[in-house]
Amino acid sequence: MDSSNQNSHPQITNQSSNSLQFTIHLPQSSNIDSNPNQDPNSNPNPSENPSSNAAFVQNQTVSAPIPKKRRRGRPRNPASSVSQVKSIHSMHTSSSLSSVGVSVSSSSSGRVGKAQMENSSNQASNKNGSTSDSGNLSRRSTNDMMDEIIVINKEATAEALIALTAGFPADSLTEEEIDYGVVSDVDGIEQVNYILIRNHIITRWRENVSRFVTKEMFVNVVPKHCGALLDSAYSYLVAHGYINFGVAPAIKERISVDPSKPNVIVIGAGLAGLAAARQLMAFGFKVVVLEGRKRAGGRVYTKKLEAMGGKKVGFVDLGGSVLTGTLGNPLGILARQLSLTLHKVRDKCPLYSVDGKPVDPDLDKKVEDDFNQLLDTVSKHRQMMGEVSQDVSLGAALETFRGALSEEEMNLFNWHIANLEYANAGLVSRLSLAFWDQDDPYDMGGDHCFVPGGNGRLIQALVENVPIHYGKKVDAIRYGNDGVQVAAGEKVYKGDMVLCTVPLGVLKNGSIDFIPQLPQRKLDGIKRLGFGLLNKVILLFSHAFWGTDLDTFGHLSDDPSCRGEFFLFYSYATVAGGAVLIGLVAGEAAHRFEIMEPVVAVARVLRVLRGIYEPQGIEVPEPLQSVCTRWASDPFCCGSYSNVAVGASGDDYDILAESVGDGRLFFAGEATTRRYPATMHGALLSGFREAANMAHYAKIRASGLKIEKNPSENAYACASMLADLFRAPDVEFGCFALIFGRKRADSMAILRVTFGGQRKKQDQQYSNKLLFEQLQSHFNQQMDLHVYALLSKQQALELREVRGGDEAKLNHLSEKFGVKLVGRKGLGPAADPVIASIKAERIRGRRMSKSSGGCSKPNIKTV
Ligand SMILES: Cc1cc2nc3c(=O)[nH]c(=O)nc-3n(C[C@H](O)[C@H](O)[C@H](O)COP(=O)(O)OP(=O)(O)OC[C@H]3O[C@@H](n4cnc5c(N)ncnc54)[C@H](O)[C@@H]3O)c2cc1C
């Protein structure tokens, strides 16, 4: 910034050297740091926060529920969450296994009976003393041992808990683990042992995330006959970034280039690009990162505001700011590695009316409850609407079902809409009714937190030793059998693989030329998904006239088109090192804000603040400095973050994540993660995911094996068809659902087994019951794991008749039919024609029933 602009009167200046099109308002002498991400060391006023693992987990979870007003995302109705609480352990029948905290699902272990009975006595004795049953094991044959559930230590319950916080179901496999082939038998005791080992490794690392855990550290605790499972669990966790990731010295010093490993080009030095680059470097790859801007961090950008000759400063996040849930959040782990004490965003969030008066708390609560109920009503209706809901907007549905409201209630209602538009960076009139909240079940649990001094501190740690070429705007990516070429201006970079992490907005505007063109389904996905807008006005004051006892407050508008303008303020006073206030601008207002003169914007925000505080006798001074963001005008993102627009679905995130060109061109970034889109942790995790994916492809290529084509258009279509078809299965019993062609008796059927949905509540008491309940309510929806099998229709119907519940049926499935349960992808191409023909038959059936004016044959359902 040119210091000649400094004078005692307000000045508005454009910082054109910065690719983020923000403007700075500088009433007083100031000196702006051009790259504040490089200077995040000040740790202003950090709040007390535990950094040890146990204390960290406990402290994050026993706090009060997150207040809805400041949740990014749809507020969840506490009543419905409570009713969803199910015990982790309840899914299972074995008391012996429950005693070690991990139980074998009656539905997931066909051979549970005998082995469990035997094992219960072992474990009883173990409980009374020895922490290992190696003595007993040595007296048995290997075959017997294979059928034993191992005991690693007595802390299996606690370890299951830590695994939950890391994003794993405590007692089952994730779909990714199944696809990775971590065990040879998905529904057996091998799986239970794998889970015990996996949970143990995660726990050991999380006890001290600053160290590097080696496989050898576990050799003495894992029984010898489970060596292969130890290999499998350790390599899965390392490859997928669940352990040994981050910025601790012990982890960084392991990085060394392996000349035999491929060259990788990463495009974009945001969280996704940096996470992937670091992981790939840890795997020995040669990596170069091309970044269009002159700084790293992308949509994470901590700006240092400075005034009065440096006497007043404030570090503030212009982009991603809140760690939305610290439970299992990998960014929380980075913070621990850096000994950063996070500041929990406090619950207090008063709302102020249009005239600046505080909103009556009773009315506030009533409208909030009504609003949440309305969201529940709307979501019930969308279920009844079926596929039609995919073509309807959330806004239209809310309007349809909302009751009559008084003027003040209407303003409050609009405030909640603004909050939704903020969380989704999109207008409710464009959000998909069917899928706008498809990521809700994966919401990270725990507190919402700020990093004191800004998230730039995390970025600064992540960029260390990563070879980043700044100012390299990529124009074209060429990919083929012989490798990749990436053109950035005059320069062409060559590599074996390329990872593209540019924001969805950049992909949408087509400023990168892909040669050959991206597959049509990816182009369609890019088009369908929404990429919305959130802006901020940031104000540095001489003092925090609003007080330091709260982190948020809101303001109502009586004009629906302005409802998002400064509807919520974040106080950064406790974390920025100075009196910084951030006003959020969401919805329609965010778009107008892009072209609003900064003087006008600052005048408008001051009017709001004076309307609130001056009647209380509190003077609102002129800000010392202000910054207005313009994320849509920024050519390196063209918006803020993704959302599910009308016509799109969660599948589109998966499509965006798909690699193309037979393992040459890969994609990461917040818009490629179905579970955690629009977040910083989602971006980071997508980087880890793609590093694993690239390493997998590199391994296959190095082994000389033919690379299996990426899911063909047909395979992809079959996968989404499968999800559709199971919405109305032909037969359902217990945790099983079947779809099959009805015409021919000898046709094939697809069986789906759901683990998790059948969990029963169990009375068992745990010392950390509250923690379990919180976690479980958080995970129970996502833990509805589906596994599949292809079998004949005859077998499928025979299975229905097997007596003895789910356990007996699973037994029958594996022992009598020899059928193996697999993840969706594991069904393979053999299932594609079966799925396609069932779909075709159903379409024909619907057409015929329409033309005959009757109803199609009802599905046969048994409970
Ligand atoms: C205003 C705002 C508020 C937010 N608030 C939160 C929040 O509170 N909590 C939260 O969790 N998340 C929040 N987010 C979202 C979060 O910041 C993003 O999801 C996350 O940072 C995205 O990371 P990424 O790596 O996917 O993309 P980016 O960070 O955008 O990284 C992509 C990189 O690619 C570069 N690039 C683009 N085009 C090219 C090209 N042609 N050539 C070379 N390089 C290129 C960009 O410069 C950028 O560095 C917010 C975002 C915004 C904008």
C-alpha cells in the first residue's frame, strides 16, 4: 500500500497488487503488511485451551450444544438429535466384546457364536489381570487363533472413542476401508481384530500428534498371527492421512525424495493443494506446486490490519475463519502440533432489531424453534415428493410451508434465512430442496473455534519446505498416456501426474483449458453444483466498544433483499490482537456488495452499529481501518464456496473428485468432498484423499499392471441408479434389502445389508457416557454403512426365509451361499447389467401403469 495515501481523513484505496479484489479503508496513518500470512506469529490474547489429547477430547465434547444462530449450516434440532442417540455398543449382542468396548455386530459376524463364547472366558480373565492373552493363544492352533478376538489392552472402549473422533465408526469399517481391501473377509472376526488394531494405532498417535509412529511400535502389542492386519491397518492409516500427518518437526523430518517415485504437479497452494503436496512429499514423490497468486492459502487469508504507526494491529481472516467443530478436525491437530490454543466461539449471540433494540429473547427463541420445525416439515415433505424435490428450491418450499408471521417475526425469519444463505453461500431460491443439507450428518462435532492470530498460522506451517512457484497462473493442462504437461504463461511443466485444486468457480468459468476436454459427466457436474458468495467487511477500531464478553451478535433487516447485509458480526477482539469486528454479507446482499463503493459499505455498517450501540450510550468511533472483500471478482476463486444447487446432488461432489485420463489428472478441493464441502477441513481432507489416490495409481503403474479405467460412464450411472433403486427395494427384511427383476425367476438380485441403522439402545453405563452419546449422535447417521452382494433371486428369497434373525441370515449368506459382502464399488462390472435391467423394468412398469391408469404392483415388504 502506498503510504502517500495516509492522512487524517478517511481514504479508500484499492490494493490492486493483491489478487483478492478487496478494498482498504484507511482513515489514519497505517502500514499494511502485504503478506500477512507470512507474519502470523503474534498470538494475541490466546484463551485457555487444553492441548493434551485426552483433555482436548473431553473439553471439546462436554461443552454446551452449539447454539444454532452461529452454526455454519443448518441448525440441528436438539430434540431430533437426542432421539437419534444410539449407543455404539448396542448394535452388538456379545457382552464379552462389549466388555472390551468393541463388539462384534451380530449382523456383521456370521461366525460370532462359537468364537465369542470361547472368547468371553478369555476376556474375563484378561479383565482381571493380564492385558494380553498371548499365553492362551500360544496353546492354540493358528486356525483357532484366527477365530479369536484379540485383546490389545484394556482400553478398547477409550480407543473406540478416539477412532470415532478421527472419523471412523468405532466398531465397523468405512466404505473406503472396504474398498481398500483392509481385510479379506468383511463380515468376520478378522474385521473385528483389524478394527481393534486400527483404533489402537490411531489412539497411540493421537496421544501425541507431534511424534511419528512406526509400525514397529505395535509389533509387541499385536499378536503375531495378526501381523498382516497390523500391516494393513498401519499402511491404510498412513496412506490416507489418518496418522503421521501435519507439521510437527518429527513428521516433517521424515520427508525425503525417492527417485523412483513419480513427478507430481499440484495446481493451487490452498489447503487442499498444500495437504496433498505435503503427503506426497512424505511418500517420496517429487512435487512442485503452481500457484497463481503471490501468496499461499487461497481462500484462507489472514490479513494484518495496522494503524496509528503500528500501535493498533489486528490479524483477521478474510476468507475461511471458523474451525467448524474440532472433534476429529485435522486442522485442530495441526493447531496442536503448533501449540496453538484455539478460542472457542462462545454461545452468546444477541440479536438486534431493525431499530437497534435487542430482540425479545422469548420471541427470538420462538421464531428460532418455529424455523427449525419448518425445516423439519420441509424435509419430511421432500421425502414424500421423491425425485420431484430435486427440481424444487429450498426457498420455494420454505415459502410454501411457512405460516403467517407478524412484522418482527418476519424479520427474524429472514434473519434465519440469511444464516442459511451464509452457511451455503447461496440464495435459498437456488438451493436444492432435496440435497442442500446432504452433508449435515458429517458435521464435525465439538466446538466452533478461532485460531488466535488467524488461520494464516496454519498455512505458514504447511508451506514450509514445499516447493511452490508463485505467480504461475495455469492456463492449460494436457494429460495422456505418457504423462502430463501444465502450461502457466510461457512456461510448460512436465510431470507424471497432476492434481488440480482450483476452486469450482475457476472450473466453472473455464479459464483452464483441459486437453483433451474433461469427460462430459464432469463438465455436467461442474455446471450443476452451485458456487456461491459470502463477503465480509472488516473493521479495526481503537477499542472494542461492543465489549469482549461475546464473539457474535446479529442484526435484523426489514428488507428481504438486504437480510444478509451485516446480519451477523464476529468479534475478533479476543483473538486478533486488536479491536476487530467483522460484518458478514450473505445472500443477494453479497452480490451487491461486490460493486458497492467501500465508503458506502463502511457508512452502511457504521449506521447499523450506531443504531445498536448509541441508544445504549456507547459511542461508535470511526474505524481506523476497514477492508471489504470481493470474492466473486477474484479471478482465482470467482466466488466463496460450493453448495448443492437445484438439479445437483451429493453425487456431483463425487464426480468432481473423480480422476480422469487413467490416473493422470486428479482433483481435490472443497468442492470435491461430498461429506465436508465448503469447509477448510474438507479441503485439507480432500488433499489427503487425493495423495492416497495418486500413490495408489503410481503403485499400480510401477508394478506394470494395467490401470483399470476410471469408473466408466456406465459404471457411474449404475452406481447412482443403485442408490435410486434402493429407495424402493423389492423386498426388505431386518437389515437386508433386495432389488431384482420381477419377470424372470432365474434373474439376479442385488442384496444390500445396512449396518448401523438397526442399532438398538443399550443401557450400559460408561464413565464417558456423555461423550459417547454426543459422538454417537454425531455419527449415527453417517454410520449407516451399506455393503452389497450379487446373488441369484432364488438365493435372495431363500435368505429371507432363514430363521434366527440377521445374524443367522448373515451366517447363511457366507457359509451356505459363500457370498462375500463388498462396498458399492466392489460389486464390479458384473452388477452393471443387472442394475440397468432392473431400472429398465421399473421404468417400463411405471409407463404401463400410467397408460392403464392403475398403480404398479406394490413392493413386497416384510419387517
Ligand atoms: C469468505 C469466506 C468465508 C469462509 N468461512 C469459512 C469458515 O468459517 N470455516 C470453514 O471451514 N471454511 C470457510 N470457508 C471455506 C474455506 O475457506 C474453503 O473451503 C477452503 O479454504 C478451500 O480450500 P481449497 O484448497 O479447496 O481452495 P483454495 O483455498 O481456493 O485454493 C485453490 C488455490 O488455487 C489457486 N488457483 C486458482 N486458479 C488457479 C490457476 N489458474 N492457476 C494456478 N493457481 C490457481 C488459488 O489462488 C488458490 O490458492 C470460507 C470461504 C470464504 C471465501
